[in-house]
Amino acid sequence: MDAATIRAQVEDDRAEWARLRARLDAHPDGPLHDPEAPDWTSRDVYTHLAQMMQWTAKEI
């Protein structure tokens, strides 16, 4: 990959994280999914993401 491609990918990733954080932060206490999905709150999602990132970092 060249530098421009990497930069674009990082910028896209940051934008996606910003959209996710905005949605999670806008609904801190209620479920975020449709009625058929588990009743996860923003805290649950953040916890899950943090655990997955920690696991991934160990594997790398």
C-alpha cells in the first residue's frame, strides 16, 4: 500500500469510529438494537469493543 491509500483508510476508520461514538453517546442508557437483538446499552457495546481490542492487541 502506498502512503495515500493508508492515509485514506485511517481517515475512513476515524470517521466510522466518530459515527459509532456519536450514536453510542447519544443513547447512553437504552438499548441500541432492534427488539430481536440483545438489550445492550452503550456501556455494554463499549465494554465489548474494549475487550475485543485488548484480545486483538495480544494476538498481534
